Amino acid sequence: MLSGRSVRIAVKYRSWNPTQQEWKLAAQCVQVEEKERIGKFVFKRDAKSAMVGRLVMRYAMSRILNVPSRTLRFSRTDKGKPFLLSPIDRTTPRCDVSFNISHHGDYVVFVAERGRLVGVDTMKIEWQRNKPIKDFLTTMEDQLTSVEWKQVKQFTSDLDQLKTFLRFWCLKESLVKTLGTGIGFDVSRLNFQLKTTEVRDSLMVRDTQVEIDDEPAPEWHFEETMLEDHCVGVAIQDKNFDKNEEAPSFRLLDIQDILSACEPLTGSSPDQEYWELFSSREEEPELR
């Protein structure tokens, strides 16, 4: 059982090369509609991140609520945010846990909070595109405020500018994901102020502030950290937030930890065709 009000989990999935047995087991442990959605990805990389995301969600929520993972039923809002529909066991109390998940680069990250809303986003700091970083940042001009761009451009290194931009991006996305409003939310309404210039691996920064529509928003609180070369932003909405409470850190789990806890759902069976479809695909698109 995962105890405490706040839960933070990270899984480095990218290097996972599933065996036939592992992939077939994983497919038995997710709902049919999710299995079908994952099966439509063109590249293994994307299918793996989506699969691990769903398995981590089941792993974490079963332990937070202390119920078997096979009894959990998830759904999505019309904006795509996952939520717990119900445990099959009707005696389980109504869930007061807000949770969210994100995956990019090498990591899947999961966050959960009891009694308050939470959202998370992660982005890997890398650049493998043909156009310069400066050109990319120019195309994203409308996504940040003038105050935020000033914080980005205080750095002379292109990579440091990209890192700072991605910090802002994760913060904005984490807030939007907390609200569950989807891509229709105009993120230029959000104006973040970074009090800590540099975020490092294993350091949890909690002094970031936001204005919404030019007004202070003290009910919003943020956590930032790095997982190797990945920015992570967590947003928490809570008017009674205790700033003195200890900042939670991300618990790193191996994919084998997740697989060993997998519980096939009722009526599911090993699917050889599903494995063959997955194994026939390329890991990721070729760089050009």
C-alpha cells in the first residue's frame, strides 16, 4: 500500500524490450478499449509508453486504495483525462484521490493527491531536429508571456533557453491537466515566475508562482524537478495548502516491479496476434 497524502512515481520505460510473455501479460492487464488504442500506435516506442502508463496507473491506484488492481475500472473525460470510474467492489468508499500521468522521452510519471486536484507533465530536454533551437522558440512565441520570455532569454546558451522554455511548458501543461480542460485552454493566460533559476536532478523546487489573467492565484502550488534530462512539473490546486509540509520525491520503479504486480482482468486471455502486431513494428521513426 502506498501511504501518505502525496504519491510520486516514475518509470524509465524506453529501454524496455518486452518479451512475448511480458507483452501478452501486459495486454491482459489493461481494459479492452485501452488495449485497442495502444495497438494502433505505429511505433513500439509509443505503444510501450502508453502501455506502461496504464499499468503504472493500475499499480499505484490499487496500492493507494488497497484494492486488487483487477477490480479497478478507469475511464476518460471528453478532454482525455483519465479518472477512476469505480472499483468493481461496491463496498469500497468513494475515491477521494486525484491522479494524473504523463510520458515523454524515456519516462512515464504518475502523481496522486488525496483531497486536492493534481496534474503533471514531463518533457525530455533534447534536440534532434533540422532547424535551430532559436527558430523553434520563435514559432512558440505565443505560448509564453513577455515576462516568461525574459526569463528564457536571460540565458546565452540555446540549450539552456530550451530547458527553461520546457520548464514553463511543463508548468502550464500540469495546470491545464489539473483542470482537465484539454488543449482548448489558452496557456498565454498563465504567467509563471521562476524563483529558482536552475532545477537539478533529485531537487524538488516549490517556490514557483503563477498569475492567471494577470491576477495572483495563491490556490495554485507547483513542484519542479529533473529526472536525469527530463523536466517535470506538478500542479496542485488547494486553497488550504500547507507550505511547511515535506515535499514528496519521485519513487523510481523498474518496469519489472510493475509487471510482477500485473493482474489479468476477468475474461482476458493471452493474445498472440496482438504480440505479433507489436513485434512487427519499428521502435521509432528514422531521423531525417
